[in-house]
Amino acid sequence: MDLVDRTGSWPTCTVDTSARDIAITMREHKTGFLVVTGTEKDSFDLQGILTEKDVILKALSATSGDMTDVPASKIMTPKNELVTVSASDSVWDLTKIFIDKNIRAAPVLHGEKLVGFVNVRDAVAQLIHDHNEDIVSMNSYIHGSY
């Protein structure tokens, strides 16, 4: 799967980061998700992920707007509940997972190791690219330049 982000520099927060600070970090990074690590921000110990949906639906609704006392650990999707994919999954597999599980992004694991993230936008872009290549090939075949 070529569409996996393998940069390793994903925006993170720790399990004790407040929901307010999570929202600020998301805004600063212009992202809708954060990787949640253990209590040491410098050590990469995947504990779960957070999405903007978690902040809005879980933290904001539970606090009447004051999210300073809501830690990431209370609103994140913990590692053991994550819907994950493998780097060997096809774009069709990913699309099916996104639709069936009603998710927009998934961590990519190689064994137990986090190697990237993929989102629905990546999958759609890859599907369009693949279809365009098919169309060019079919046109070449039909017009005899194959």
C-alpha cells in the first residue's frame, strides 16, 4: 500500500493531556487526529488515538464546554479497541473497512509496531488514480496503440 504515511512524525499527546489542549494541538497542526502516547511525551508508547469527533462528542458534551479537566485517557479510543489495517491491505480492503466500521482513518501496523496512518481521502485518491490508469489502458487497447 503506497498510500501509507510512514513519516513517523505524527502529532501526539499523552494520556493525561487535557481535552482543551488536545483541541489546541489539533488546531495548531491542522489535523483531525492525534496519537496518544504514555505519560512520557518523548517516548513513543502507543496508547490509542483521538479524533476531533472524540473531543466534540465525548469531552465537550460531558463538560458543558469546560474541557480543562478531561484527560485524553477518558475520551480516546484505546489501543485494544482500535480498528487497524496492515500495509499489505489493498485499497479495496481499506475502503471496505472504512465503510463497514464507519471510520475515516486507521493506524497501519506491522505486527505490533505503528508504521503509519491511512485515511479515507488517501483511499479515494488511490482509487481514482487506479481507475484513470485503467481508462488510459482501455483507450489504448480500443484505439490500437496498446
